[in-house]
Amino acid sequence: MQKRKLNKAKALSLAVSGIGIIVMASGGEGTFALFFIVLGVLAGALTMTQMVLNSTFASYKGAIRASHQNFIGGLVAGLLFYFLVQPQATLEGLAKTPSLPFLLVASGGILAVFVVVSTSYVIIKIPAVYSALLLSSAQILMSLAIDTIFFDKFSLPLLIGAILMLLGMAGNLVSDRKPTL
């Protein structure tokens, strides 16, 4: 991956993205406990780390094979963790699984395979910061669509923030293409 230097245009672009994030955070409704904020930040950091590790593995073994290994490892680690933390609830959940609609049981995993395989291709092609901003913006825009369509809720600050994040990223991409003096 090519190293890039931070110049004024990139700093401004990242600042616009940062302002977008602040706008999104300030416009939300409800209150958040510090524990959940810390947990969310940790999950975000681990998600990006996991995607970089998967894409690096995919560069050696291919995206499909890396995804396969990822899901087997995740299944084993998840089951062990769940059995250690909540053994009774895990057994009850596994017993109820056959009674649930197949689409409900399988759709999350099916979508996750697409996400893991596609990010395995993307992450090694563009910088991790761009990947994170692209994924975050897309998640926010899709969340806005879902909230609007299914729950009749719309958040203008989230829309403005996502647009600012995308504009900041676009500015950063443009500054990468311009020769610096």
C-alpha cells in the first residue's frame, strides 16, 4: 500500500469529514451511557482491524477462501465465548433456531459473506481511512433509508453529516491526485 503524506488539502478534507461526524453525533435523539459509547468505539476499532487482517489474508489465499476461514474461526470462537459466558441461554437459543424462519436465520450470514468478501477486495486497494469512511457513510445512509421507510423516522443531522463525510473523503481523493509542489 502506498504511503501518503498529510498536506493542507488532506487536513481540510479530514476536518470536513470530522465535522460531518460531529454533526451526526450532535443531532441524535436519546441518551447514551458511557459504557455503550466505549463499547461502540471498541467494536469500530476491532471491525477495521478485522477487515485489514481479512484483506491481508485474502491477498495470500483469495477473498473467498479468506472469508471461509473467517466464518469458521468466528463460529468456533463465538460458540466457545457464548458457552463460557451464558451457557444456558446459548443452549436455549440453539434449540429455538429450527423453529425460526430460514430467511431470518440465514440472511445475516449471507449478507456477512458478501461484506467480508467485498471488503477483502476493497481494503487492500484503498487506504484504511477511505475504507472506514466509505463503510461508515454507506451504513449511515442505509440506516437513514431503513428508518425512513420502515419506522417513519428521518434524521436531517445524520444525512448532513454523512454528506459532509463523503465530501471530505472526495476532497481527500482529489488532493491525492493533484501533484504537490
